[in-house]
Amino acid sequence: MGGERSGVRGNKMAAAGPAPRRVGFVGAGRMAGAIAQGLIRAGKVEAQHILASAPTDRNLCHFQALGCRTTHSNQEVLQSCLLVIFATKPHVLPAVLAEVAPVVTTEHILVSVAAGVSLSTLEELLPPNTRVLRVLPNLPCVVQEGAIVMARGRHVGSSETKLLQHLLEACGRCEEVPEAYVDIHTGLSGSGVAFVCAFSEALAEGAVKMGMPSSLAHRIAAQTLLGTAKMLLHEGQHPAQLRSDVCTPGGTTIYGLHALEQGGLRAATMSAVEAATCRAKELSRK
């Protein structure tokens, strides 16, 4: 594999069609499993063409249940797959990269989902000219409705970026962004899942206070969030426009919105995104 160069690489990618023949995972936790499941369900990669590694069988059993191949050798993943997704804990990643570096070639496309590990750090830890991308998914990837951003390293071209985007769209919405936006994405969408859950919980508890059974209230609150999100995405409306459409003069909604403004919902939400983003930047510097 080490002797193959760019001409061969192009032929390999062309022969593989829109997706590479094999995809590797180093690390087999929940997010890795969610991405693999999305690729398989969308028909973008066959299960037998996915190889995952982990130190123990604890997480590998999920990949095995999907029909994927597994191993305890990280180097074997690199030797078998040209596209490899590193889904280890951030503090473990430098040691893992040092372990696999001897078998990394210019044919590889290496993708890190480790939060807080910059592209420059990844490139420093790997051989010169290695093609590296950072990807930051969020938890809804487990149901193929994730919000994912990716940033490319210095040696990555548009063809590799489009290839990865094509694959990750199996897990939700995927956008290429400058690396500076990655920490903001953490505050907006990574932590945002918890913020939305807090709002959904409060929405349902308001209905419980008014006499609705809890289980019913929580189901309706979640469906309200889902339906609203679909309208915003499918119709391309600004939230303010949809909010205005729901309001009628002197009606129930404007009274409720007034109560939210009195409670400082808008400012509190903006502050939450800011606080989570600043913390993400702090962790990135450590």
C-alpha cells in the first residue's frame, strides 16, 4: 500500500464509485456505531466492508451485530481501509495516532471526530502530507438526524471533502465549515441537544401544570419540536417568520410569547450557546 501514489489513488476512488469500498473505525463507541449504522442503512457502504477496532469486545459487539468486521488491532484497520474514522476519546487520540503512523500513507483519508483536537495537531502527529479532516457530529446521529460539520486539513482537496460529505449525509445534515466554526458548533448543536431537551421538558411540564398527563405532554412536546424543525428546514423560513405566522392579534400565542420574553428565554439561550462555545475553546487549548 505504501508504494501507491496519486494516479493509483484516483483509479481506486473511481473504481469504488461514490463511496470507498472499505471504511475503517478506530474506536467503537456510540458515535462510531451511529455513523456505521447510518452508512449501512443508507446503502452507502456494505456492512462486510466496515472494519472497526477497539481494545476490548465490549463495544465491538455492536459492530458485530450490524454485520461488520472487527479487530483489536488499530494498524490492521489502516492496512485494510483507505478511509478511516478515528472515534476515540480526545486524550487517547495522540497515542493512537502515534501507533498507526508507521502504516499511514498518502492514499489514506483520515477523519477525526475527537472534540478539541485541532487539524494542526492532527497533522503534526501524522506523516507529512497526510490528508486529515475534522468532523463534529452530535447525538441525534444515532437516529440519522444529526447536525454535522466538517473542516478539511491543508492536504485535503474538494473531491475528498465531497466524498466524506456524501457518506456522512447518511447520518443527518452535513456542512463543510472553516475550523474556527467547530467550537461554535459544539455550543450550538453539540450542547444544543441538551438545551432543546430542557425546553421540551419545560414545555411539557407547563401542560402537566394545566392538567395534562405527563407521558402525553412529553410526547406532544417532542412532536411539536420535530414538526417545527421540519417546517424550518423544508420551507427555508426564518424562525421569526414562522413565529409570526402562528401569532394572531390578541390570541393565545402572543400572550405566551410575552411570558417567555419576561422570563428572559431569548437572552438565556444566547448566553447558554456562548458559555458552551467558550468552554469548548478552553478545552481545545488544553
